[in-house]
Amino acid sequence: MANINLTDPRKRDAVVKAESISPRDRVRYIGPKGGASYTRKILKSTINHDFDTLLEEEAKGDPEVLAKRLIESDIEVDTEIFGRFLYNASRVYINEDEEVTYHIQQNEVIFTPEGKFKERKQRERAEANVDSDIPLSWTGKKVDKDEAIRRYVFSSKLQIVHINGLTYDFLYGMAKELSELNSLMLLGGGKGGKEPLVFRRGSTPYRGFLEGRIKDDSYILLLHLSNAELKSPEVVKK
């Protein structure tokens, strides 16, 4: 569970926990022998057997010759290693010469609501701010729940939980106020509370919306995360 430094409407702050919500599977898949099924990563091919390598080494750059060689034999398959299970695999970036590169520049491509290219810029790697010395701000900007589901694309959510009796009272009060308002509350990072929420350095920045529910002495405080807003494209008058 990740730490999150949070303020309430009275500007009090506390470090609490944010945990992911994993829904229970209603369908359970089993194998042919009755055991539980699971996902495996399997080696499909290697650089030495990709199209460019085979084209150069087996056909001297002639695609027609390569096609015939593929029909006649299985030069694209290494029976010794293909199909092996992969463990602890990490992603790496390679250059045009298929060599591992260590210094890369990631670009962000932005499109208009109509789907047209707008700009390309270097991706900014913002520092994490949800567990910093500056707590996330209760901005006071409320969004009605019915409006929120039609305006924002929520890609994930976290449950905010207490770690002791004091933080229980702290979070219960927030959940109660939000439940009575029937609204989501926008959270902001940074000194002015205007920055998006960044959980890890360089990770996707999100807008955070708090939702609260209560029942007797129990509460649920959910942090909904969104990085996309639904907008209608402008109508072009002819």
C-alpha cells in the first residue's frame, strides 16, 4: 500500500494509505487436469530470427527467395529455445541496429478532440507528489457524480484507508461530508493545489477525485483517477 499525504476541509493533514481495489472474480478458469490456470510469458522469437535478419542472411535481400526458403524449411524457428517460459523479464529499448540503448528521449503526441495531430513535445518526467512534504489539497471544487461520469474518463481508483484511530476520525469526517454533498471533490498537488497527482517519478499524471460513502460507523473513501476528459468535437458549419 502506498502512502498518501492528504488534507481535509479544515486544512488538517495526515499520512494515510492508498490501496488498489481488486474485484473478486466470479468466473474461475481451470486447466484440463482441474488445476488453476495462470498466465505465462513464452518466448516467441529472437532477433536472430526476425524478418530483417532472415532476409539478409538467408536470401541476400530478395523477398522472393526468402519466401521460397520459408516454404522449403523452418529457418524462422529455433526448436531449441522457441516456446520457453520467460521469468523476471524486463523491457529494454533498442536502436535501428537492434542494439540495446540506454539513453532515450520519450515524446508525447497530442491530438485534438477531432483526432487531428496538434503537437509533439518531449515527455516531462514529473516528480512524485502524493507522499511529499506538501500534502494534497482539498481544493473545494465539487463535481456532481452524474456530471463526472459523463465528463471524465476514469482509468483507475484507489481506496483511502486509515492506519490508526486518529486517522479513522480524519477520513470518516471527509467521507461523511462528501456523502452528504453527493459530489466528488477534486484533489490537487503542489503548493497551490493545481498540479495533477503523480504517484511515481515519470508516471502518468492524474486528476484525483474523492468520493465518500458512510453507513453507521463505517466509511468508504475512494480516489478516482482520470487522465482524459470527454469533449464533443466542434461542429464545422458549411
